[in-house]
Amino acid sequence: MAAANDWDLIDYLSVLGVLLQIMNYQTDLKQSSNDDLLKELQHQDRDYLERILNNQKQIIELLTNKD
């Protein structure tokens, strides 16, 4: 009968495979949150650009009406 300390290469590879799957899962979770952040930042950028353009339009209207 083999002792509990007798590990084959397959056993080591199995443990390594599980560890890599865990690391991959953690990376996927981080990537999801990064994607969410990126979407929110793009949304904020669009809103900010719209406000800038509206303000510029108002300024131009005020300047053209002044003459």
C-alpha cells in the first residue's frame, strides 16, 4: 500500500491546475469590475462633453445676439 506522502506527477499537475483555475476566476472577477468602471467612465465622458457643447452653443448664441 502506498503512503500518503507518495505524490505522482499527475497529483502535482492536478493541484497546479486547480490553483490556476482559481487565479483565472479571480482575474475574471477583476476584469468584470474593470469593464463596469470603463463603461461608467465613458458614460460620464459623454455627459461632460454634451454639457460642454451645450455651453458653447449658448455662448455663441449670446455673442451673436449681442450684435
